Amino acid sequence: MTERLVQPYDTALFISRDHKRFLVRLTPGETLHTHRGTIPHDECIGGAWGRELRTHLNYPFLLLDPSTADLIQDIKRTTQIIYPKDIGYILIKLNIQPGVTVLEAGSGSGALTLALARAALPGGRVISYEVRPDMQNLARKNLDRVGLLDRVEFKLKDITQGFDETGADAVFLDVPEPSNFLGVAAAALRSGGYFGTLVPTTNQIVRLLDRIRAFPFGLIQVEELLLRGYKTVAERFRPMDRMVAHTGYLLFARKFERAIIDDEPEREGAAELAANGEETA
């Protein structure tokens, strides 16, 4: 397999010995300025990823191609973004892959938008709706600085009146009260399409569960993800002192006529156990 070399306008991650990080687009003729000296972009272009480069002060930096998590970590934000631990799960639950059409509302700072753009291309469409011009501008800038702006269609529009598109493969709502837009999401989805949303409070989940049964959604799931890191020193391997605990409740569903499948199999299973004289937890 031929090694992939650094190309002009690639996004690169520089990491110093003291773990300082610099995320830049490599532009011919430009220079990276750091607290430990400078590195011309031309010294990076055409070479291999994963190698060491030294500044004019002879300080070493590692040159890496950034992961999606790296890009999200460096995103400029004015509001809370969706956490990477949730974003990764959202991508697989909504079946985001090359060729799909996915609708997002709202854009926020663009963290999920960025991940959708990387996952759905080539061949897919990512359409991101936002009602606030300032937030849309921030999302556009964040995607532009990592070379992904041309992969997303941004629309400045309130989805109260609906999405412009129909037949989408997936819809994700990151809005203050997603329970108000379930009909809008259903109208935009193809039959069998994927729906997802994230909310921070139990009150919002209860409202979603109460209202979603009036719309053509089934296979409803509510989940929460907790992320616990560990110290990577063999002699004192143990959990980190802090963990990324509650960030939000995720609700996922599929669009179809709910009468086909019972959405409460736990209740049916519990009834069967009770009939057999067995206890449930």
C-alpha cells in the first residue's frame, strides 16, 4: 500500500513535547508560529505523516493527520457543543456513511456538523439548519478552517415551517425543545429513516416520549453514555480522577408505522415472567 503523503491545504496537527497542540491548514509559503519557534509549511508538504519536525529553535514537534476527535477538540465555541463521546455514537446509530443525506438542526458551533461531513462524504449530503446568524457564521468558520466548508450546505432558517428536503436518510435535532418538531422531522425522513436528538434534562425526555407516539416513529430508544478514562502508567494504572459523566440523554427512533412493532417489549416480557410465577428486577 502506498503511503499517503502530506498534501497542500491538508489540515495538520502539531504536538509538542510539552503537549501543546496546533491545528493548521498547510498552505504553501506560510509558516507555523509557536511558543518554541517556527516551522515553514513547505517543510511539511510532500513528506510523510507521523514524523518529527524541528522549529528554527531546534524544538521538536510531531506532525500528525488529525482525527475527527482532534478536530472537534480544537473547535471554537461560544456555547456547549455535543461531546465526542456522544457524536461517535450518534454517527453509528443514525447509520451515517458515504452517500447518505442527513439533515441537522441547529448547527451550533459545528461539532456534530463537522463529524457528519467527514462521515457522509463522498457522495452524501449534509444540510445544516440554524436560526441564529451568529451561530451559523461560527459553524461555517469552524468548518472552513479545517477544509470542510464545501461539504456542508448551510441554511439560515427556522424549521418551524419544516425542512426544505424530503426523503432524507437521517435527521438529528439539536434544538431547545425537539418534542415540538417531531412532525417536521417525520415529514423530512424517508420510510425507514433514522431520527435522533439529544436533550440535557429528564423533563425533555418525558415530553419526547409522551409526544413521539403520535407520529410515525418506532423502535424508540433512550440512552446515556458515560466516559471514564484511565491513567496510562503501568505501575499505577487506575481511573482518572475525573470522568465525562452526564452530558445529555440521547433518543433514537426509526420512521415507520408504529403498529407493526410493539415499542414496549419490556412490558410484554415482564407480563410473561409474572404469568410464570417469576420475579422481575
